[in-house]
Amino acid sequence: MKFLIIDDNPADRELIKLKLRRAFKDSEFKEVSRPSDLDEALSLKDFDLILTDYQLNWSDGLKIINKILDQLPDTPVLMVTDSGNEEVATAGLKSGLSDYVLKRQLQRLPVAVNESLERARLRRENEEAIQQLKLSEERYRVVSELISDYAYAFQVEADGTLKSEWVTQAFSRITGYTIEDTESSKEWFDLKLCHPEDIPIILHRRNQLFSNQACVTEARFVTKGGEIRWLRDYAYPLWDETQNRLVRIYGAGQDITERRQAEEELATEKERLAVTLQSIGDGVITTDISGKITLLNPVAERLTGWNQSEAIGRDLEEVFKIVNLKSEEPVVNPVQQVLAGGTITSPANRIVLISRNGSHHILNETAAPLRNMTRDLQTTGVVLVFRDITEQHKIEEELSRRQKLDSLGVLAGGIAHDFNNILTSVVGNLALARIDLPVNFSPEIERVKDLLLEAEKAAYRAKGLTQQLLTFSKGGVPIKKATDLRTVLEESVTFALRGSNVRCTLELPADLWPVEIDEGQIHQVINNLVINAIQAMPDGGTLTIRATNIFQPARVTPNSERPVTLSPPFKADIGYVMVILRDEGVGIPSQNLSRIFDPYFTTKQHGSGLGLAASFSIITKHDGFITVESEQGKGSSFFIYLPVSSDTEQYTLLKERAKEAQVQVATPKENFGVSGDTSATPPLEATTRRKFEPAKHNWLAGLGPILIVDDEAPIREVLKRALRKLGATVEAVENGEKAITHYIAAKSAGTPYQLLIMDLTIPGSLGGKEAMEQLRKIDPSIRAIVTSGYSSDPVMADYRAYGFSAALTKPFRLEDLYRVLEESNLLASP
């Protein structure tokens, strides 16, 4: 506490200080005993209270008080004197003195000081309050004129009419109506201004006020200039003391036209967004900054298996469970990636979404941050957009697989061509060697015959390997004809299961449509699949093979009785025969399902990995499809779809009926899609054939000369020897040019060739196809057999279209040549 003491008596000053120190700890004092010291002290302006004597040897106390208050009007002044009286005290108090204390009563000094300080504090606070009030009034006046909000107060007359007390200028700026306009109105001003359609809102507001309820309304008002504006009005009723009558209404309001327009635009935009999210084919999920889900659109609901009402508020990882497509390891939450990087992200590898029901969907996914555009682009959440590309992925996988097969085919075709030429020579010479042995029954001769026969069979079995290679090449075109698939299935399965511990159940309907197939290639497919089934069931089991006719491409999975449309691009209005081979084996791991048809991919310790790849290539070249479903520990199911023969009267009739009825033909029944009569049917009657015994009969004697055209000398020699063994007259040339020359010469000499055996492909010269074109011009009745180990032309598949009578694929046995000659009616009678 800082005190200024003005007194010319040192003893009195000390006495005053003593009293003050006792009452106020940490007191500081400034003493004045001369006029010069007073001016200096007052200039400091740093005192809490000033004490002055009334009678000084150089002035009186009243003058001192006036001087102090002139310079320090807010500092309390206390007079301490021993010569004062009531008149002096009164004069001092009028001048602004805080209190009056006699020196002989200094015990009262601390109390007087406290009271003086308190009065000074109250005076300051009162003055500050007055200043604040003045400032507030001025601020209110300015603000009320500047802000867009308006305020008003109305008196309510006994008859219910209004009398304006005051209305801010903002009301006039908004509505165009002045205060005078409102005062001249005999009705409620808001009813006069209200848009006709919103009058019910204002009437309801008036009822609320007369019910002593404050209310908030939003309604349209028509300005004096005819413009429609939206006003939000807050009204508060004031009733009289008896609560019998409404006497006053206080209110405030604001122009919310822009806000309402923005809300309407926002509502329209939200509706547009909602419709977009409902209709787009992509899944959309949004989350907040913590990864909690805030929205799912219908596609996201379908793919995840979660309804939006269930998913909102849950962590993204709980609803959107994703793993890497290849490794099946969990993938980092995309929300975390976006929040960490602050940018749009897409996974480096494709991901798989595991839905709530356990189904899998391959996704193409993108995540982006949601930003607050009004606050420094602060991230407020994440939007996740994803598309189910499962079918696209399957198509890409199939395309990749076919590209691999095409690449392999380029190499395979060349190898197969050369290898088949070698095998043709080997097989033929082994057969000739066996035939040339003496005809007796000595054990030694029979043993040699058996060894040669085994060697011939082994060499001919190598044809299976070249056939697998050929299925990859463009030259492996199937030689198709209308075939009863039941017979092919029965023969293939019987052969493949011989000696195994696997039981097979065949369910083949009697009305199964014929299909356009290459029997040999389809035998190969069935054989490969049956062998796979046997290897998948080392301890035995049941292999179920079922077939059905389908007009609309569909299949029935083990878990459903309803056909499910397949992803392969089936042709419209084409019937298919569906064959299902289902085993009870170990199953195929999910990560391997997409690769089982790849060349050289195998999980077996022994095997080339070509079996399924070859099967895939064969079925594809038949314009069909092969798919697989498997679950580890529960077995595998292979689905084969082969187009039916379109020239069959039965199929055409059924197809027309199906169109008329708009239903499937022979729709699959039960779980495996068996249709029609599944009773056993007798196999097709075999054509009566003579036994092939070249050593006993000269089957070709009397046929006439035969011309062989082949660029491989060993093949020419072995064919000449074999045909001569059958009694034929044979000549051989190495290319098509010489074949044409020889043919013209023989025809001119009157000894025309009765049959040509022509190699299709001869490098650097005319092959069988080109030579045949010229020969047919010379002799339209020419008869020829085309042979090939490889060809990029469809001649082998449709040899008749190119003028040939038959076709033989290399390598072939003498028995195969014999059968072709027999079927071509070129054999002599026995």
C-alpha cells in the first residue's frame, strides 16, 4: 500500500506512519513538508491514498485538497489534523475529501483509510459501469443499424391490434417497409407481409403467442418491391402482472433466403448423390477420420453382406475384409493408407473382398480423402470406391492362359511334326519286320514277334505325347463329326479306370443330344480328367459322371438347386451338352484353381502338367468351355460344355419349341442336372469289319497303282513296302510338283493312279493341299488320302471340302491305313 503524507510536523508524520504500518503490512510512504516536494510527489501519480494536514505553515488543507483532486481526481484524500472543526470538515467533504480524522483520535485512522479506499473503489466501479452502459447503448445503436438481423417490440392493444414501440432499420432494409408503415397497419404486420401460402404458419405463430408460448417460425414474406424473401423470426410474449392479457411482443429475426436456397440446392444435390449412389455399379463406403463407417451404397451392401444400418459406426476392417489375391494375406486398411499419405491410393496388387457370408469378390479399389473445404482443407474422412471385377479377372486369366497356349503351340507344332514323321517310319518298319518273320510256331519266332509287337505299341503310344503337343498348336484342329457322347464317355471311362480302386457312376440320359467332336481328342480329355480323379482318391472313392442337355448356358452347383449363369461367353441360341465329373478326392487349393489349366503347372510329384492344359485347349477348339469348382477335403467338379450338332432334326425341333415357350430345353434336374431318361441304352451297333491280317491276304491286289507323295524318304520307303505287302503297285515322289507330272503321265499312258497318299505340308514345294487343287482340275474324280503330323490349315478337320477322300494323322499303323482304305471302299474282296 502506497501512502502520500503531507504534514510539516515530523513527529506527526512518524505517528501517522506508525499507525498505518500496524494496520497495513508492506506499506510504503512518501512524505511532503514543503511546497516544492508536493509538486514533485503529485507528478508521480502512484498512490493508493493521500493524507494531509489542514493547517500547514505554508498553506491550508482546503487548497491542498483542491490541488490534489485537480491532478489526481481518482485518488482518495484523507484529512488528518488537530485544528479542524465541523466547518472545516464540511468544506473539505464538499471539495472531495474522503474522510476527516483528528490527530488525537488516530486509533480511528485505519478504519477511515479502509472506508476511504472502499468508497473510492465503488466510485470507480460506478463510473466504469456508467461508461460501459453508455458504450453499450452506443454499440447497440450502431450494431442494430449495421447487422442484417432485425429486432422489434410491439404493444398489444386490448382489441388485439399492434402498436409499434420500436423496430430496427434492418427490418426496413429487408422488407422495404418503414416503421411508419408498420405503425399505420391496423392488422398484424406479419400477416400483411406474409406469402399467401405461408399464412397458416403465421396464424399458428399468433396462437402460440396468445397461449403464452415463445416461438420460432420460418416463412416467406413478400417485400414492398414484390420480392419473396425467407425470414426466420423469434418472438417472445410478455403478459401483464395478472397473466390475463398479452401486452407486449419482443422479437428478432433474420433474412435466411440465401440459407434456404443453399439448403434447397444441397437437398437437390444430396438427392442427386443418393440416386447416383443407388444406381452406379460401383460399391461406395465412406468413413470418418477414425475409420468408422458412415455410409454404404446398395452395391457395397451386396458385396460386403452388411446392411447400412448395421454397418454404420463399425470399424471399416470389420465390414470391409480384404486379402491379397495371390498370397491371401490381409491387406492394409485403405483408410490408414489415405490418412497416412493424405492422397488418393490404389492397391499395388489386386485384392479379394471376403463378404459376410464367406463369398469372395476380386476388387479394383480406390480410396481418397474427404476434405472440409471451409477449414484449410482438413481431412474429415475417407471415401472408398470399389468394383467387382471377378468376371473380368476370369476373362483375363483365360486370355493369359490362351496366350500361353498359343506361345507353346508355336514350338509344339514344329516338334510334333518332326517327331510324328520319325514315329511313322519307326512304327511302320516295326510292323513290317513283324510281318516278314517266318510263319511258324517256334517259341523263338513267337517271342521275337511279341517283342516287335510291344516295341510297335510303345512307339505308337508316343503318339499320345505328340497329340498333347498338337492340341496346343494351331494345327491341332479337331476333325469333328456328329457323335453320340454317351459311347465316348463309356469307352473312355472304362479304359481309364481299368485296374484302379475307384468306382464310377455313370448317369447318361437316353435323349442326350449328339455333339460335333473329334472322338480321339475328347477321349483324351475324359481320360485326363479320370486319371486326375483317380490320383485325387488314392484310397479309392466314387467318381460320378453325369450329362445333360442345356439350351441356355447354366450349371447347378452342389450348394444350390437353381441354375447359375456362367461367365464364359456362350453363343446365343446354341444348345450345349454339359458333362460333370465329380470326385471325392482331396480337392484343389484355392490359390491353385486359377492355374490348373496352365501348361506345365502341376502339384504332382510325377507328371508333366500338360494333361489339363491339353484338355483346356481341346475343349476350346471345340468351341466349348471347361471350368472347375473345388473345396479342399471335399473333392472337385469339372464342368465341360460342348456345342451340340446343329444339323440334327431333334435338336432343331427342341430349340424351336424352347423359343416359343421361352424355357430351357431339358432343364437340369436335381443337384447334378440330370435330364431325361437315364436308363441304360445299348451302344451303337458296330460296323462289321474284316480282321486285319496283311500276311494272309493281298487286300490291294487289283486296285491299281498308288502314288505316295511325301518329303521324308524313310516314310516313302516304309509306305511302299507296306502297300506292296498288301498287294498294291506303288510309286513314290517327294513333292507336289512331281506328283502332278507323274499323274498326268500315268493318265496319258492309260494306267491312271487309283489312289494318292499325300503329305499335307512339304517345305519349299507344293504340299498336298496345293497339289490337290491342280489335280482336281485335271481329274475331278481323283481319290486321295491326306496325311500330316502338323498343319496350320483346317484341311485335316474338313478334308472332304478340299477334295480328299480320307485323312490320316501321323504316326499311323498299317492297321490304321487298312481301316481308312476299308472305309473308303478301296479294298479288294477277300
